[in-house]
Amino acid sequence: MIALFCTTEDIKRYSIIDGSVDQDLFLTWLETSQELKIKPILGTKLYDRLQEGIVNDDLNADEQTLLDEYVNKTIIFYASADYMPFAGVSIKNGGVFRHVSENSTQVSKEDIDYLRKLTTSKAEYYRNELVKYLCNNASLYPEYSENVSGDIYPDKQTNYTGGWYMGGAKYYNWKTDD
């Protein structure tokens, strides 16, 4: 089991996921988003140090700031985007089922894709802020540059993909990119 960098309460509070959703339904998406999206940004050594700090309750102030101000927001939006396509589906002994409530209507695949795009765009914004913060404050996190062969080296590239790119300038579709 991994130590989580944000709580399920944070996801419910700051994302589209309703507070009544059972945390067990999206906990896997939170864990995998942390492993697949955050670990490559932090690199193995810093990721492991933050894990250890949470487990041993010995994070320093800079590490706590990193988690609270940068990592947390990034995970919230990546985990939310990853969970969306699976939110209304369950697998049981009888097969795969889609949940339908009596007083609601299902959204289309296009609607889910649109919501995922918006949510992923927000995740990428916070990801870029995290990368910029780490690059500008690398001296506060020595593990950020201590990776060795076999470790995941930190991805220091910013790669915001929201909006339209036209001839060297970025233009935003303000109706779809909030």
C-alpha cells in the first residue's frame, strides 16, 4: 500500500466528485494517478522521501508545502479525470452494469469526454506549476536530483495542452477551456 499525497476528502471537496460517493469507488484512481502521473514528475528519490515522510510523520515544512500547494491539486484533477469514465459502471458476478438512477439522466460518452478534457486540462496546469516550482526550488528538495540508474528521473518538461496552438501563439477557446 502507498501513502497517499492527498485525501479522498480533498478530491470530494475540490473536484466534481460528489461528497456522497463511496471513497472505495475512486481510491484506486487516486492511487494510480499518484503512481503514474506524480512519481514521474518527482522522480523516484523525492517520491519515496515524501512517502516515507507521510508514513513516519516527519515531513519538513518545505515538503509539506510541496504536497499541500502543488502535488495535491495536481493529483485531485488527474484522479478525477481518470475516474470519470468508470463512475457509472460496476462489474459484478452477472457482468458489467451501468447504474441508472430514477431521477437522473445519463450523460453521453461525448459529455464524459468533454468533462475529462476540461479536468485533465486543469491537472496539466497544476502539473506545470509543480514542475516550475520544483525546478526553481530544487535546493529545497535534494532528492529531486539524486536519482540513479534504475530510478525514474524527474520529468522537468512543461506540457500544457489546453487551448489551440496557431502559428507560434497560443489561443484559448474560452467557452471550453475554463
